[in-house]
Amino acid sequence: MKLDDSVALEAVAERESLVVDGATRLFGTAVALRAVSLKVRPGEIVSVTGPSGAGKTTLARIISGLECLDAGEIRCRGGRFDRIAARHRRVAHMFESYALYPHRTVAENIASPLLALPAAERPSREGIRERVDELLALTEMTVLADRLPGALSGGQKQRVALCRALVQKPSVLLLDEPLAHLDAKLRHRLRREIRLRLKSGNAPAIWFTPDATEALAVGDRVVVLIDGEVRQDGTPEQIHLQPADIGVARLLGDPPMNLLDATLVDQIGVMTARHAAGTVTLPQRMRGATEFLPASGRCVLGLRPAAFDVLPTSTATDGLAGEIYTTEPMGKHMVVSVRVGADLVRAKVEPGSAWRPGDRVVLRADPARVLVFSAESGRTVDPGSHP
Ligand code: ATP
């Protein structure tokens, strides 16, 4: 490709990107969104995740024009999106509440956005049927094509709403919790299939979900929204390996990351975290970490369940000592909950392991996988990332 061509393609990609710039939305005195900024390029999937009340639905409604901005702007297709009426934005928005037409069949509901297009842009009858049939097959609903929404389960209604968003060729695609009510097997298959479709569709797409595991699986980039603010915007790997703060860390993993209060001690260059139930050795890259912490060295350790070895007390000289509280067989692994001091720590071990409640054990964390957060600011501490 010639340089001129790549410059021209980049200019088109810029023009067709969705840009949310400083979006702020208040409801009375409550701040639903505070200066939220993000960018989604054509063909890119950005997943927006955060706990209930984080502002995900409000952000989706602002982009599609159902909610107005108190400050900030939305740009797409080279202009101010937020100044265009909702019906002219060409946003395919799958609502968390489905919003199906009750008197139209499943197939008619799915076809409805195409039938509403101006005649010059509307596909032929056969073209519409083909697209609807393909989506019905994709979502395992072919046999339900002639049913009315009133005769569908919650998960089936959700799939109709999903198909109705996917049938369009929009300027922006928004999926608000698209797979929340589906069984695990269908959810996993559809994640993969929808991802492939979105990648080939070439519209900027945002996938909203409270499930951080799903967000990391489907997004090219992940934006973590908490209390209406963007806490982190990065690749799934960046979010997984280095969550920006304790709030982000709390959302990650199943079982979630263990967060333990500790004190960092620098013993002639060897960094150790002291906890009421023992010590955790930190990686070399944490040298100098105390500079980023209060003078007391107070910090919060982030320890993933898979980062631990569970050892008999007799063989371990360092680690966190405790007593097994519960064991949960989970198929591919077993989750062992261990009381260490006042904390309950969950560790993933081999399935069929012989540990039983009441056993005295030591938890030893792999130093390379230990995360440290400031107890004061909640922000991640990683001196190894500073030049
Ligand atoms: P969930 O995952 O539970 O759907 P969410 O991340 O989508 O949550 P929003 O529905 O966007 O969160 O809500 C963000 C905040 O704004 C919440 O505190 C909510 O109570 C508030 N909020 C949303 N809509 C309104 C409204 N119409 N009037 C008043 N407050 C609202």
C-alpha cells in the first residue's frame, strides 16, 4: 500500500470513529457520568464494564440520543453526533429491557429496522428474509420465528433484541448486556460468533456488560466505568495484568481477586509485605515501592486465586498461615477458602485435591503475580514501570 493510501484510509477511519469527549450527565444532584471520554474505531469492539449503577446504560442512551448531555460532546461521521436527532443517528441499540413490539412476530421484530428504512436503502424482501433467517439460525431460534414476544422466555426475548440490532448496517452499534439471560453454553458460543460478526461489520461497536470476564473476552479494548468515571481504558491484557486501582481489581476474576491489607517492608532491597497471618514476598520490580506509599508502608495486596500454592504447614517457611474453611469442587479446579487472620482468602487448586475443612495450611503466592495498591489512594503501585 502506498503511503498516500494509508493516510487516506486513516482519515476515513478517524472520520468514522465514535468519539465520546467529556460526557457528563446529572440526574438532580446525582452524577451518572462524569467527564467520560472514549474512542471506538470502525470495526473495533470496545467493552464497557462496571458494577450496577456505574453509568453504562446512561452512556448507551446518550450515544443513541435517548438521553441528553449536560456537558461534553459525541462525534461520529465527521460531525457532532449529539446535535443530530436520535432517529437520524443510525445507531443500532440493543436495549437491556429488549423493547420488542408485542404484536409483531419474532421474525417481524427482527426485520423491523430494515422495513423502516427509506425505500431507496431498503433491501429486497428476499434480502430481508435471508438476513433474518441467518440470525435466527445463529441464535438457535428458527423454530420461534412466528411466535409473538408474549410467548417467549426472557432469554429468548433477549436474543430477538440482539438479532434486531445485528440485522442493521448502522453507523454505531450498542449492545447493552446482550447475553445476560442466556445459559452458559449458548453465551459462550454467541460471544465468539457475535464478536466475529462485529469485526466484519466495520461499525464502531460498544458492548456493555457488568461481567468483567465477558468484557475481557469480547473487547479489543476494555473501558472500566465506576461511579460514572472511566477508571481504566486499555487492552484486555493491560486490565487483567495491571488493574489501575482497587475498584478495577475488585471486578476481575472468578473467584474474584483477593485484596488484603498489609504493610510493605524494604529489607535491604528485598521487598516483603507483612500481613497479620505471615508474609508475602514481592517481585524485584517492586524495589522502591515504598516511595509510592504512605510512610507507614500501608498497602493492599491483590492476589489472584490462581497465584497461590497451598502447602502443608510443616513444609513452608514463609507465606500466609491459616485454616481451611471450605472446599468447593468446580470441575476443572477446586476452590479452597482459607481463613488467614481476619481475612478469608480463596485459592484455586488442582481438582480432587485432598484438602479438607479444618486443615492447617500455608498459602504461598507466586511473587511475580502479586499486585500492590496504595492503601491511601487505591491506585496501583508499580515502580518497575517507571523509567
Ligand atoms: P445497571 O448495570 O444496574 O443497569 P448501569 O451501569 O447501567 O447499571 P445506569 O442505569 O446508567 O447504571 O445508572 C447510573 C446512575 O444514574 C445510577 O446511580 C442511577 O440510579 C442513576 N440514574 C439513571 N437513570 C436515572 C434517571 N432517569 N433518574 C435518576 N437517576 C437515574
